[in-house]
Amino acid sequence: MAGYLGKILWVDLTSKDFKEEAPSEDIYQNYLGGYGLGVYYIYKNLKPKTDPLGPDNILGFCPGLFTGTLAPLTGRCMVCAKSPLTLTWGDSNIGGFLGVSIKRAGWDAIFFTGASTEPVYLLAGDENPELIDASDLWGLDAVETEKKLKERHGKNAQAAIIGPAGENQSLISGIVSSGGRIAARSGLGAVMGSKNLKAICLNGKGKVDHVDKATTLVLVKEYNKRLNRNMDNLGAKMATKIGPSFATFMRLTKGNMSQSHAIATRVFRLFGTSFATNVQIAIGDTPVKNFAGVGYRDFPDKIAKEFNTQNLKRWITGSQGCFNCPIQCGHVMKVPELNIERTHRPEYETLASFGPLVMNKDVEKVVEINDYLNRAGMDTISAGVTVAFAIECCEKGILVKKDFACKEFPDGFLPGWGEPEYLMPLLRMMVNKEGIGEYLAKGVQEASRHIGKGSSELAMAANGQEIPMHDPRKIKGLMVTYLTDPTPGRHTAAGLEYSSIGEINNFIDKIKFKLGKDPLVAGAEHARWAKVMQVINSIGLCEYATWFEKYPLLEFFKSITGWGYTVDDIYKIGWRIQVLRQMFNAREEKIKFDIPNRALGNPPLKKGPLANVRVKPARFIKEYFKHMGFDDKGVPKQETLEQLGLDFCIKDLENASGSPIPEFE
Ligand code: SF4
């Protein structure tokens, strides 16, 4: 047994019982770790149509199969449950040190069932796991809670924590770790809050074995050598020096974010995700003014440049990142202007969602919001999209000043585009579920249902989850990802067009793709990439790794676990995991294609890089379904289930349902 530990932990929060389970080797071989293992156990143990905020939902913390090993960039961990936001399969990916700490505590995954009547936290490590009263931690933000847990259980203890947003069961709340990293998406903080589980705290010192450590070390050394060569690449040096000054040129030439391995390595090591936010705004990748604006007109380059990492350097005190990652793409900052001693640099998604999306031109305000939401445990993407929705509702007279009455503003206030002073009060209302904040804390789709008056067309969500900061009118393949991945509205889910921003055909030996716009080819290739992506996620490999360097995936499988997998094995394992995630949604009768017309370019924008762009993904989706072995409504076929050894799902087909693919005209 190597790579994995052969043990998972079940914690019943109602009865306070612990149960250890030893999965057989074939479960690991067929589902790996991460959300592969998560979906296997949750699918089998969760009754269909379970209330996601009731005690019967199952919450899993699942590090990748390779997490804790020497394989670089494999420190990612997945939190899984039925999502209260989308009512579909929910998972959320988190970096930092959470995954490796679960492994060091002796577990390949920890699943929670039931609900405690009083706040508790789980302590697991060298001693037997125990549930500890967390009444004194309830109400504290995630960073304060982490500090207290470290004081009690040692400075090396790691934790996954909910802040006030999760305690209040906001449907856009997440789970925080490592001082401000967050499993933000799918609303899983609310699931943890509904169970009265404030935190899990891990202080184990165990190790993960390798079948052949010497070979693994050689592979790691070669990989790191390639990364270092990228850092010295002259073209990459030039690109990282002058790239952001090409925003106008890129816009005029309809450029995209394509980059070589060398450039991506250098960009992420030195600047992280927000190296060229201004270019993304200019070319139409970044949505502006709730997806109705035009970058160069509404958010000109002079201001947009302030949202690049380079402009945040005055506050940056060092790099930080995930366990065993040679890139370390994040930064920590000290911001005296805001009295903040230590905080994380906002990532691109946050800079975009609280910058151009809401037309806020004050980058310091984004830093303040990022710190606040990471502490409160609220997803910055969903929160930004929801704030943009509320502002547009005000602009159109759907919401009025008195709708925003709160303790801070008893007569209300009227948030408008580019008015940063109202952002924090509005977010505080959402986190604390005060006044209209109670509805906005449920995300845009639920909020628009409550508000009515035609506001659903302003609610930028895909199947219930707020659309991330990559406009599907620019990267059209992402529309398919947003609508068809079992966790909808996610840019980090399998999307070939998005992943091929990097040198996708130079990532894994013998795995190559035909890239192009023809929906017949694109659908098939997207399906093949979706299979590979499930493996990437289930071993805990960071998705950015696809952009950096050739990765010795099969070689690591052999040297870490001893499994001699072929490329066909990779496709089959990934296919199995994706089909099971899809089957989860079919069983819930939640396969749908719910997206506002604006995201489809209907009607199209009149100006800018997305002028006259319409997105019509019907044929693409049809081909994707065909190549995944789904019927034309997205339900996995019986023969697909049989072929993948998912026979335990066949009985569920009787009550499963999908939806016809709309024409999107
Ligand atoms: S590249 Fe960044 S996000 Fe990915 S593993 Fe490394 S530090 Fe984490």
C-alpha cells in the first residue's frame, strides 16, 4: 500500500460515533482519491433528493491520491457534498496544507454524517479522533479560529474552518484553510454550518509511502529542472516584462491568453494569477459591469493595470502556496493603510469580480474585501456576481434605497456602479444575513426568485452557480463546461478550450488533442479532456500544472503506487468518475441548461471585443454527451454504466432524468 493509507474515517455528528473503513485496493484503483473517492462513497451512501442542509447530507474532505507524496503540485484537496446552491453534485478544490494534513493524520478521506446539536470541531492526528466543544469559537472569523486552534493543538496544526457566512448557512459560503485559502464554490460552507461543525483540526505526523522512492525522486528532479529552464527562457523573460503593455494590441488583434510552458511558469512563479488582469479586461475575457460592459470603454487600461500583481507589490511581503509546489503562485501582504498585518493577495477572480464586474476602480477596496470574505468564508466569485446583480437591480429600479435598510444605514442606501463605499456594507449584510442580505446570501438565482420583476435576466449564473470571471462569449468552450459539468458554473472544471491556453499537447506524453472550433471535433475532444481532468483532480494535481511543463503522470503512478497504468487506463478511470458525478445529478433530476440570455450574447454586445458574438453550444453539447456515453438528455446510458463497472447505479436509472438540449436561439 503506497500513495494512499488504506483508511477512511466516518464521523457521525449526531451520535458522536467514529467508524474506520478500509477500502479495498480496487476502489483506489478505480476512483483514486479526491472527488473520485468522494463521489464513490457519497453516491453509495446518500439517498436521492436529500435536503443538502439537513443532517443526512454527507460532507467529505478528500485529499488527492498523490497528496502527501513527493509528486510536485499534488497538494490539492477536494471537499464534496450535495450542493445546497445548485442541488447537484458539489465539490470544491482547496490548496494550502489541508490535504497533506488529512493524510498525515492517517486518513485518505474524512466523511461527516448527521448533525451535532451544539458547535463542535474534530481533532484528528496522532491520538484517536475526538469531537470537541466549539461554542467559544462559534462567531469567530476563520483566521481568528485558526489562530486559536494552533494555540491549543500546536503551531503545525492545520484546519478547515467555516466563518460567519458558513455558520449562517449562506449558500455561497465556503470552507477556509491555511490563513485564507478557501474551498469556495458549491456552497459547501453552508453544509458544514448546518452540521454545527465549526472546524476540523489536524495535527498528525504520519507519512505516505512510495513503492519506488528513488525513481520518484529522479522524476521530481527532472521536472524541477524543466521548470527552472523555463524561468531562464529569454522569450518568457521578455513576455513577463512587457506583456501587460500589449493590452490594446491584443484587443485590436483579437488576441487570447495563449502562452508557452516557459511563459506560464515564469508568470505564475513571479506574479500568480493576476499578472495581466488588464489584458484580460481588454480582450473580453473579464466580464465588465455584470457582463453588459465593454472593457476598454468602461474600465480603461490605465485603471485596469492597477489590478495587476505588479501594482500590488507595495504590499507584498512574500510568496506562498500549496504543499510541495515548486511554483508557489500566491503572495502574502501587509497593508498598513487598512491596518492589516497579514493577508493573502487577491487572486485574479477576486480582482475581476470586485473590480470591473462591479465597476469598482479602487484596488485597495478589493484587498479589503478579499481579506473580509476570506475571514467570513464567502466565495468571492459568487459574492461579486451577486453584488453586481444587486447594483444593476438598483440601476433599473427593481430595488430601491429602502430595500437596503440595515443597522448601519437605517434608511437604506443605493449601491451604484463604481461606488466602492457601499461594497462593504452590502457584503456585511450578506454575511450576517441582514435585511435583503438574507436573500442575496443565497446567490443570484435564489435572490432573483425572491425579487422577481424580471431580475432573473440579470442573474449571471449557470445552473444555479454564479459564472466565474471568464466570459463564455470569449472562450466559448467554457459555456459547455459551465452548463454540463456536474458542478456547474466552474472555469476550473474540464474545459479543453480553457486548458489549451497552455501547451496542452505537450503536457502528458501520448495524450494529444485536436484543437478547433468545429463542434463535432470539439465535443469529442472536450469529452476526452474531461476524462483526463477527472484523474488530474482525483490525484490532487493542481490544474495549473497543465500549463507549466510536461508532467510524468504514468511514471508517477508506477513509482508511487506501483500501478502500471496506460493512457487508456487514464481515460477509463476519468470517464468512470465523470459518469458517476453525472449520474449523481441524473438521480437528483437536476441535469439542466439554465443560463441567462446575456451570457449567450443574446442580444449581442454592440461594441468591444465581444461585439456581435453569439454562443450557440447545442451541437457541441450533443457531441460531448455522445462521447461520454450519455443519452441526448444527459443521462448516462445503461451500457456506459456496465462498461465502467458502475452496475450499482443501474437501478437508479429508473428514476433518473435529464433535460433536452435547448437550441439556444
Ligand atoms: S501553482 Fe499555485 S495553486 Fe497550484 S499548487 Fe502551486 S501554489 Fe497551489
